[in-house]
Amino acid sequence: MDRISLTTQLSEQEYIKANLYLVYRKWTGKFFLGMGLFTLLCVLFLYFTGALTDIPWVGLLFGFYFTLGFPGQIYFAAKKSYKTDKRVSEPMVYDFNRENIQITGESFQTKLSWDKVYSLTESKAWVLLWSTPQVANIIPKRDFSPAQLRFFKEIAQAQKGPKNFLKF
């Protein structure tokens, strides 16, 4: 095997889950979620135990925003992005070989040499191909056969360009 060719298409739910994953995989996302939960629980505990006579609305709003509002914003922004950005929702063909990566969609074609890839990361559901620290191509692992995934990791490990965070 000297190349891999995958055809994939993200569903709306996969795209939303990937966006939530991308925010909450970083410590800042986890920190704000934790702070929101902590604040919400503290405010409710203090109010219901009688330590506070009035509801501290600022703390309650802060807690609700970071536990429900912020994830809700991410959800609706991803949903809107999926519907408006046709490149996200169209079928894509990924061709990987030892020299480069070619991504072909209905409305675009991109060819990258491996040294232009910023990094590669892996989650339980996706392989993320980062072209910059902020932009990633989301490739569902369900579209790789076990042999293809092993070969992809071998190709990626041999490259000097991208930061490689794949699980071996």
C-alpha cells in the first residue's frame, strides 16, 4: 500500500459534536465549564441552606451561562455554519501518500505537502488534520479501515513537518 483514498461526508450532528469537542478539549473550555458548574452549585447551595436571603443573580447568571449558554452558543453556531458553509457539508475525498495530501470536494480541490500541515491529532471519533493552529479538517475514523488507519499513522510518523499527536 503506497496511498490511501477515503471518501467521507460529515453529518450535521458530527459537525456539531466536533465543534464542541474542539472547544472542550482545551483546558480553557474545561476551566470555564468547571467554574460555571462550581458557581451555580455554590449559589444554589447557599440559597437553599438559608445562608443567603436574596438570590445572587450575577452568580446565577454566570453559572447558567458557562454551563448552558456557552455550549448552546457553540451548538447553534455550528448548526448555522453547517447549513451556510457548503464546503463543510459536501462529500470529500482525502488522498494520502508519502509526499502529500489531496483533499477534493464538489466545490474545491486542495493539495498540501506534509510540511505545510501544522499538526495531526486524534480523538475516539476523529482524526484532525490541522492546517493552522485554528483550522482543522475533521476526518471521521469510521471511514478508515484498520489497515488504512495504521498506514496513515505510519505515513504521518515518517513526516518532519506536522506536529504528530496521533495515538500509536
